[in-house]
Amino acid sequence: MNIAERLKEIQTKLPDNIKLIAISKTKTKEDILEAYNTGHIDFGENRVAELQDKYNSLSKNIHWHFIGHLQSKKVKTIAPFVSLIHAVDSFKLLEIINKEAKKNNRTIDCLLQFHIARETSKYGLSLPQANDFLNSEEFINLKNVRIVGVMGMATFTNDEKIVRAEFKSLKKIFTTLKENYFEDKSYFREISMGMSNDFLIAIEEGSTMVRIGSKIFGRRN
Ligand SMILES: *Cc1c(COP(=O)(O)O)cnc(C)c1O
């Protein structure tokens, strides 16, 4: 199967209300075009320079998702065009995104990344850390960012029980935040969880956005 066929096959497995982000990191512009030509417009990247390069040379209709750990000093590069930043893991980063969004006269949608996996190497907030700033005056004053939900990555393991429990914990964090801070905010509704190997479990556990790379584009080097 080629990229277009694999993409379509995954689409048929996804319920209508679940958004597929095609993760094109390390893949060529030709690969992205093949997916884009099927009508797919949501793509995700995890390196700023690579994203900028692809943004410059591909269709401006594409919605670009930034899914990696974002360094503060690089926010300004993607602020003019990024569609959704999936992995906000500190309040400091959120403040910088707000500043750069303001310079560009726009509001940038963001997800808060939570650390749900067993690996300590994965980034992400804890619920107490998020509570600390969501309660603050400083947060309420950020007018150019909008928190539209949460994101998380499960442990890299074949043990389905572990993965499922971690996705459940992210869903629970989402529900807690919704009740405490975003009850009346209809835009707070996204749970970005699920990758090539675990997206079906993620969907069962309440995902609204899956980030799928290798299952569409083939293995990365
Ligand atoms: C690479 C990556 C993905 C996609 O991974 P696959 O296993 O290739 O589907 C999803 N989310 C994040 C944060 C990634 O870095």
C-alpha cells in the first residue's frame, strides 16, 4: 500500500468525531503532498526548522500541528502560522506563546501536555503544576492563547493494560480541568492521545485527536 491508501484505511477505522493528525516528521514534502492530495490537511511536526521549511514550500491550506517539545526561543518562528501546539509543558512557555501570538495579531490554540508515562524522559506537567498556574491572575491575563484541551503519550510498551490505564488517567485529568476551569468553555474539548501502535486503545479511552506517523508514512530512519 502507498501513503494515500494507508491514510484512507486508517480514516475508515476512525469514528467521525476523531481528528487524524498525520505525523510527517522526517518525511519528505513529496510524501506530505501524496497525503495532502487525498484531501487531508492536518499534519504534525516536532522540529521547528523542519516545520518552517515545509510550511514555506507546501500549500498554505495545511493546518500545521507542533507536537514536540518546544523551546522558548523558537516559538517566534512558528507563531505566525501554527494551527495547534500540542505539547505546552510549562507556564513560562505558555507566556512566550502568548507574547508571540500577540505580535502576530492572533490567538494560538494550545494543549497542555501531561506526563502520564512511566518513562521519566517524556515531558509533561503534573496536575498540581497545572493547577498552580490555571488558578493564577497571570494565566487569566493571557489573551492570545487558548487552552483547548490536553495531550499525553503513553509508555512505549506492548502491555496494553499499562497503556490503557495511562490513557484513562489523561481522560481523568481532562475531566478535572474541565470541571474546575473550563466548564463554560466549549472550546476546551480536545484529548490528543494515540499513535500508530496504540490509537485504537486511545479512542476507546476517549481520545478526540490521534497523532499517527509511521502507520501512514512508513517507518522512520
Ligand atoms: C512521532 C510522534 C508521533 C507519531 O508516532 P508514530 O508511532 O509514528 O505514529 C505521535 N506523537 C508524538 C508526540 C510524536 O513525537
